[in-house]
Amino acid sequence: MDVLVIGGCGFIGSHVVDTLHARGHSLRVLDRNPERFRRPVPGVAYTKHDLTKAPLPSKVLSDVEVVVHLASTTVPATSNLDPGADIAENLIPTVHLLEAMRQQGTRRLVFLSSGGAVYGVPQSDPISEDHPLNPVSSYGVVKMAIEKYVLMEHRLHGLSYVTLRASNPYGPRQGHTGVQGVISTYLWRHLRNEPIEIWGDGSVVRDFLHVRDLAELCARSVVSLENGVFNAGSGEGVSIAQIIEIIGRVVEKKIAPTYRPGRDFDVPRVVLDVARAETAFRWQRSIHLLQGIEETWGWVRQQVRLSEPDLKLID
Amino acid sequence: MDVLVIGGCGFIGSHVVDTLHARGHSLRVLDRNPERFRRPVPGVAYTKHDLTKAPLPSKVLSDVEVVVHLASTTVPATSNLDPGADIAENLIPTVHLLEAMRQQGTRRLVFLSSGGAVYGVPQSDPISEDHPLNPVSSYGVVKMAIEKYVLMEHRLHGLSYVTLRASNPYGPRQGHTGVQGVISTYLWRHLRNEPIEIWGDGSVVRDFLHVRDLAELCARSVVSLENGVFNAGSGEGVSIAQIIEIIGRVVEKKIAPTYRPGRDFDVPRVVLDVARAETAFRWQRSIHLLQGIEETWGWVRQQVRLSEPDLKLID
């Protein structure tokens, strides 16, 4: 199929591109940034474009059958600093995308929402898709509002869609800026012999999903006829303290983290009920946490050796 | 108390101003339009300002204890024409308002949401506040997103708030542009001997609340210590066909409406469960439909006589 991946040069996007490319789909990528950790994939048509600055060029959509929309300019931790900008950069361009898709006749969308942000403080464990939506970050409110515009486009104009509420993805090609992804942040910091910080006491529980498992679910959503909202997680809760312990096993050194005060946008426990996605897409996560962290550690070490050959590393 | 009413020159706003003024509150009004159907109320400080064009001037908030936010640039029927503008004009200014209130220390907000728009197609009857939110208009998505930002401001920064999800308000000072308010639209059209149009077959059921009953609920919300979301309706379902019949009784002439195709954003039945507001604010609607329509009919006739003395009217 002809698929446009918006945000296809990002962490998740690059894996979605790999998975769709391997299945033989014809791919376009729209991103405001170039590929970061590798060269562009041969055969994929890349367009550099910033949707926060100008509308989608209509030729980018021509003959496209499915759009996979993964782009976001914010993460939960940064979005509350300027909610107005968050809305202007993420919500408004997405409603314009829906209009452009309607005008061009592109009638399927896979939208990446956030299982960690839209539910807010969980009232049940694990969290199913019917759980009330009470986000505590602008990132979560914007994701929720986009979900509702997508649902409206489905009901009023027949858009076919899958919304994936992803849990915490991790794996190779995740950055290390410290705002997203504790696993890769901790691995980068450990390698550079920098302190590993825990916000709170380490008891916060999250649902970590390897990015290739998430990309596989995206790829199945692209070709499926399903319409709806689906949690995309591992279904398993793991605490930050457990992550530290697993990383210690992987790097063969006990990690002594620095504890910092908890943050008001961190909810204590988010574990997704993923039965709906497992049934609808005959999908299951295939990469378990120890294996995934080992792989990510190997990738982080490779990156640092490539980019900073003179850096004094801990191993 | 010192109260700022944003949108205080509008249909609902003018009645909220009356009710608060009668209770002795010190009032400021911020509106982009002047009072439309009457002179400004003596003793009320009016500021003409368009929040879609510039941020709230900080002096408007100084010493204000409670903000009542009633302003909207759209209605459900128009909002889907340009959702991007709807978001830019309504959602973004409201998150900036929340930030300004936080900076100025104004810690109570009464926000007018929409019971007709946020729920979408009802899954229960009557609709309680816990019903899922699946709007089918941009107006509804924007109201819902504002509700979530207000809730977030409550949880993260201690804002005290009441969100009122109003049903269909009607009464004196409602315009007759035909985009909002079937009762006043029908009365204006009948008086001018213009055709009365029904979208659909007249079976659509709504929950009509007299604007003074709504204003009374707003005024009680201002002085209350309650936090939360409350339906604000009559709790009674009335079909458009019944409205036509009651209007016929009031104007003493049988109305023969013109039927037009139903609209995709009209849900079949919206009746609100108002038990939560009745209990929390010891409030009940006091003006029943026949009485309210009689009063509105008197007001419409007076307006037309004042503004268009030469118009040939039907009575």
C-alpha cells in the first residue's frame, strides 16, 4: 500500500518505516528533522517539512492510502510549560491534516496517542480503553482532543482509523536528552559515568514496550480494517527500581541512583490492558524486557563509540 | 465578591450579570461586543476586549476573586466549518486565561461547558456527568478539552472550579440569527411571518432551561466551595414538535413548519440528569417551559416593535 509516515524520522517512526518497508509497502516520510541515528532508507521518499509552520503540501498526500501520524513536538514533562504552544503545534496541525485527508480522499489513519498520558491517575489496574480520560499534562489533553477529532471524522465523514494508546516505548534509536524514556536515558548516563536520577522513590510503575513490538502493531493497524482505540503496551507493570536492577544485570555493575523529589505529573502506576489489541490484530509483544534492554545497551555503546571515540567510558 | 464575567454582554452573560448584581457582588465584564439588547448595567465595569486577538490585560484580573467564563466564538452548527479556528479562538485563549489567573492569584473559576455537545450520541437517558465524552462537533471537543485543562489546573495548582454543562438555554435576549436557540429563532420568525424550519422530522428531543434558571445556578456556583462538573438542564426532554405545539398555544396560532433534512451533528435525544447540581447547590429550575416561552414571546414582540416600528407583523 501507499503509506505516508508523519514523524517517520523519529524514534518510533524509524522503526515503523523499517517494519512497513520490510513488508513491501510504498513509503513516504514527512518529518521536520532528518534521520538522526542512521542514513535515510533507500526506496523511501523523504519530505522535510514542519507542520507547525506550514500546512501539509497537498502533493504529499496524492495517491496515499494510509497515513500513520506519529509526530509530536512535546512530551508530557515539557508540555505543561506552554500549553498554548502545545495546542498550536500539535492539535491544530492535526485537524488540518484530517481536512487535507478528506479533500484528497485518503481514508485511513493510524494515530499514535498515549496510554501513559490520556488516562491520568488510574482508577483501575490494568487500564482498559474504556477508562475515563483525565490527563494531568497538556500532552495528554492534546492527545485526547486529537482522538476525539479523529472519532468525529470517522462518524461524520467515514474516516477509517486506528488510534494506538502507546505505553512507554523503549529500544534502539531512542534519544538521551532525559525528557523521554528512562531506559535509554539511564543507559546513556551510565555509559558516560553520569549520575542516574530517579524522580521519587523508584516505586513508580510503568508498562514498557519494545519499539519494534509497537512498530509491528502499527504495521498491522495499517493493513487492518479495524476502527477504534487500542492500548499498545506490554500489559506488564515494572517499577523504576526494577528497571535499575535489570540495567545493573545487563551492564554487570550495581547502579546507585540519586533520588530526586517526585514530579506532580507523574502518576504512580500505569499498566495497560492490551487484550483488545491482541485480539483485533492477532498481535502479542515478542521482546521481553531483559532481552530488549540488552539490545538497547549494545546499541547505546555502539553509538557512543561512533560519535565520541575519545570519550572516557565506564567500561 | 469581586467577580469578572467573561462574555458578560452575551445572551447568558447578561442574565448572569443581572443575577450577580442583584446579590450585591462587585462586577467586571469583559466582552468583545457591547450589550446588545439593553444599556450597560450601572455600577458594572465593562472592558471591551477580544481574547482571540490579544491576551487578557492583567489589570482586569487584579483583585478579582472569581472568574465566570462564558465566552465562545462558535456554536455547534458552525464549529465544524473550521475546527482549527475554533481551537485557536476558544481553547488557546482559555489556557492562557488559566495561566493569567494562576499568576494573579485568582483561584476560582466557573466555566460554562455544553451538555448538548460534550457527550455526543447518548448511551443512557438521562445523561449523567459520568457519561463518556464523544463529541460530534468541534465545539464539543473544544469544550471538553477546556474542561480537562480546568481539571488539570485544579489538580496541579489548586484552582477551585465549577464546570456547568448547560443544556439548551432559552429566554429573553437570545438572538435570532438561526444558528442557536430554536425557541427564540421560531418566535422571531413567526413574528416576521417567515417560514419555521425543522431540521429532521421534529422528533429530536432536547432539554430546555430558562436562562434565568441557568444564571441562578451560575451565581450559586460563584459563591459555593464545590469543585466539579455539573449538568445544568431541566432534566426534562421536550421534542422540537412539542416546542412547535407550545409556541402555537402561546402565539394563539397553529404553526405549520417546513421540514428540512436532518443534520449530521444533531444527536436524537439529549436530556441531562441534573441531580448532582440540585443536591450540591440546593438549586432547582423554577421557570417551566410554557411560562418561559410566553415571557420570551413578549420580549421578542417588544424588541421588534422597538427596532423595526414599520415592519408588518403577523399579529
